[in-house]
Amino acid sequence: MVFPCGEFSYAWSPNIDDLTDALHSFRSDGDNMIEVTRRINERLDNGKYQFNNRLQEGIASENEIMINCTEFLLVNAYHYDFREIWPQVVALLTGNVR
């Protein structure tokens, strides 16, 4: 899990679960880059990306949420019981580290 520290912006798509996977299929060595760029732009336009909007819906979709920030806290959610570490996460994000 990723927690941005300080100000951040985000984007997500209800139609694209992972942008890298969605765009990977557009490129092969013989492709014309102008055509590849056109197809990528078309795919992004059809993705109906939400920018700093409807975050709860984005989380519920389980699609990739891209975050733009200068610092973040990364927590291995599979390794820890999140309920146990939540107080430490809040302390780190709010600067109230003991």
C-alpha cells in the first residue's frame, strides 16, 4: 500500500486496470511510432481518466491509481496485519512519530 506524504495528485481509470499492461501491447519493433502514439492517445482518451476526482470509487474498482507526490510511505500489506500497524502509519503521515 502506498500513502502519499504531504500534497499529492492522482489519476485513475474506470476502464483500464493497469496502464503499463494496457500500453505494452501497442509497441513492437516494426511499428510506426506515429501510429503507436495515435493508438496510445486514443486508448488514454477512452480510459475516461479521473484526475483528483472520485477516489473512493477508484479504490473500490481495484484498478491502478497513479499518484504524483514528492514523498510516500510504502507498506507491504501482505506482510503486516494492517489493523495492527495503522496507528504507526498515521503517526508517520502526520509527523507524530514517537
